Amino acid sequence: MTSLNCFVRQEATPQILQNVSRYCAECYKEFSENEPLFYDMQHYRYLCSRCAERMAEQLDELCEVVEEPESPSLF
Ligand SMILES: [Zn+2]
């Protein structure tokens, strides 16, 4: 199973589809409602599950830092 540390898993609510993104930033597939989406925290974009899994294989090492819960002063 692929680790998805780099991505925040969300569901495609009507709000996200209307206000944020209708299409996968990588393959331009149109999201359907309630489909799982993956927010790419490195690039500030939404990906479909297939692209997120593919990207996660390349990004995983970079993203471990982001996932650390012990850094409260990120912002
Ligand atoms: Zn995609």
C-alpha cells in the first residue's frame, strides 16, 4: 500500500468542486461528487487518487517533514 504523506485526503464536496477545483491538476480528469481527492501540500493543488498515489511514490521522502506533528510553529 502506498503512503500518502504528502497529501491531505478530502472528499469532493460541491463546495470544493465549485470554488476550488473541478479537475485533477495532473491528468485533468473531472472530479465527481464525493470522490476522494488529495490535496497536494507541496504544490497547492488537487489531485485524483490515481495521480496522488503516483506522485506519492516520488515525493514521499520530501514529505515526511511536513507530516511531523511535533512542529507547532509552522506558521
Ligand atoms: Zn489525476
